[in-house]
Amino acid sequence: MSDKSVAIIGGGVAGATVAMHLAELGVDVTLIEKGTSLVSGPPICHLHAGGNLYREISTEQCIELLEQSIETARLFPHTFNHRPTVIAIPLEDPGSPDQLVPRLDQVKSAYHNLVSVDPRNEVLGSVADYYRLYTKQELLELEGCEQKASPLSFDDWMIPFANKVNLDKLKYPVVAVQEPGWSVFRVGATAMLSLERMANCTLCLESEVVDMYKSDNAWHIQFNADGELKSVEADFLINASGYKTGSIDDMVQQPRERLVEFKAAYVTRWTENQYQWPEVIFHGERGTPNGMAQLTPYSDNTFQLHGMTKDITLFEGGLVSSTSETSQPSLPNHLTSKLEQGWESDVMEKRTRGAIDFVARLLPSFTQANCAGTPLFGAQQIPGNDDTLRAADVSFAGDGYARLEIVKGSSALEGAKAIVNEWKLVDDLESYNSRSIEEIHPQTLSLKAGDIEQKAMQTAVERQYPASLAQYFGSQA
């Protein structure tokens, strides 16, 4: 057990992951979250192992995301949907499929090296089958094939793509890669169930921080909960407030440059669908009318859609920056109202229908899909001023103050480890750094898949989303 205490503000994927990690190490943790449950915020639907969705980021960021994703998969084994991702480039896009291959080979090589060091890292499927290229002729040969009830091979998963996508509108080859789905609801359920087991973690839900200061080498945090003002003291303070991180920076007078971007993904149901789909990415230039389109499958013919245009996932005025006066970027009122009060029904229907039609340009029968509920939405922080940054975790400022600044959820565990080392939260750092994820997290990894799924479905329904978003989807060998 540790004699250190840590207060964490914010129970999103970053704060919840760090709370789990520190509590498993015996640190006295207080997690303060204003919501009724853990892990909400920007829509998460895949792991980003290898960064294959992003043409604009460096290979170094891709490999960093791969390493972080593998660690995340080992910590959250019951949160993944095992299906591949297909990446296709439309004819109108200026990119070339051939440009994807060298980076895929580098990521595959990095994956091979990680598995060579520790076989437990082979969580994305066989290294040898990390990705496969499909010519148009190979896809035409899959037309008319019947898909297995439990698709396993790339060919099994490519059958719906070959049968339903307009193959004449694509460049070749098309890529199929082992990029699994990730259930934000099962991540939250894992965190809730894990933290509730550990006596050294105090979980304060429906609690909003109003003030904090440092005195006598301790942080004093005041928050409203259950209609009364409460307080907690801690040796260290972690700001995991997501897009509101800058407001806490302002409170403690630790300025930081950052961006905030509002995003939304749309929940649809395609009842006529007869297939189990992979995730499908149609590349495009971000922010243009031909931006990237993304189709993410879930159980019960539920699909989550992204369209990287300003009429769908992106919003006019949705990317804002901090100023010299405040570390908290300020979103326009019409977006702030969505975050605080929810969506207007007509806007929800219009944008969801727009997302459906956007995907249907290349997948014509998807016009049969309909809106299945409130969009998954939130605001994402990006430290610094580079809006293409995808791999980031933590920064330190002042005495015993840290900001979790993850852009992708898979970076959270890396941030937790950096905090342990920076603040020396365990007596023997050498031993800590040599221990496996499984050795450090016995409580979390003893959770049962069925219990996690049940808790996740309950949370999804409470948030007025289809339970299918929380259910397992896919198949494993």
C-alpha cells in the first residue's frame, strides 16, 4: 500500500483509467465526476491501433498509438468488438492507396517486435494477418458469397463490402486491417465495477468542483454534491476534466495553450441489413464536402456514423483555442447548449439523415437506415495548437499538479504510468516499471465479461442510447 493520496477531477476515459491504475497500486484515490456514471464525452468507437484512420499523422504517432492501444487492450479485455476495419479511397479523393502500404508495413513490423518481446501483446490478431490488400477482381469474386454466422477471415468480413458497396467508385487496392472496435459503454462499466471493489478509492458522482487551492503541502478541493458543499484533501491533484481542463487550469493559475473541438457521431439502425459488417472507412479530405465517411457496426443492425464535413461530424465554429486571458477555449453558444442541455430533435434528425445520405453515396442501400437515437457527442481537447495531434497523454505544472491531455482514449494508461514515475507514487519504481499490466491490475482483470456487459447496457439505456451500443459485436477464433 502507498501512503500517498491523489484527487482526480473528471471521470472520463482518462480520469477513470488513471483512478483504476493508481487504486490498484494502493494509492488513496478520490475521483470527482459531475455525471451520474463514468466515461462519457466524445464518441469512441475504435481503438486507433496503428492510427490507420489518419493519413495526416506521422508514422511515429501511428506506432505510439499502436503501443498504447495494445496496453489498453490488455487492461480492458472485455471492451473490444472483434471485427476488422476496411479502408477504401473514393475516386474523387486525391489520395492513392499505394501511399498507405509503406506505413502499414512499418506498423506491422512494430507489432511483430512488440509480440516478440511479449506474446501477450498479440491482441490484434495474428501478426502475419495484420492487414490484407484487395484488388477489385478479388472483391468481385466475393460477390454472391454467403457470409458465415461467425466470420473470422478477412474474406468472411469482406463479403458485405463486396456485395453492397459501389466498387466502381473506388481506387484499388482496398485495405482490410486488424483494427478492432471499442465500446465506450463497456469501458465505463469496467471502471465503475473495478473502482467500486477497491476500498482505497472514493468515487464521488454528481459532484461539481467549485474551488481548490494548495496549503500546507496539500491540495484542498471543494465540490457541490447532494445539495451541499463538500471538500477533500490530497497530496496530488490530477486535472482530467476533458474539454473543461482549461477551467481547472484557470482555478489553479497554471496557464496552458490548447484547442477544443466539438464532434458528433450519429446512431442509426439498418433493419434490412443481413450481414455482419466490418468497420468501413472511406477516406476523404477533412472539412470538405468529400470528407472521410465512417461506418461502425454494432449488434442488432445498429451503426454509428461519422462524416468529416461541417454538416455532419464537424461543426462551424467547432474548433476553438485558448487565449492569453484564459486556458479554457470557448465554444459557440449553440454547441455549448448541446453539451449542457442536449440536442434539438429537428437538428438531430437532420444531421443523422445527412450522415446516412453521406455514407449512401458509396453504399447505396444504406439509404434504408433510420435515426436510432441521440447522437454520441462531446468536445475533445488537444494540447498545444496542432489539430492533427493524436498521441498525447499528460503534462505537469506547479507542485503536485498534472493534466491528463489525451486525444485518444488509448493514451490514458500511458499517462497514468508517467504520473506514477513523476510523483514517485510507489516506493520501488524499478519493480513497478518491470511489472506487467496483468500483475498490476488483479481487481480489474478479475471482472467477468457478462457483468461488464450488463452494467454497460444499463448505462446506455440510462443515457437514452440503444443497449446494442454496449453489447459485444464480432467474433474471435
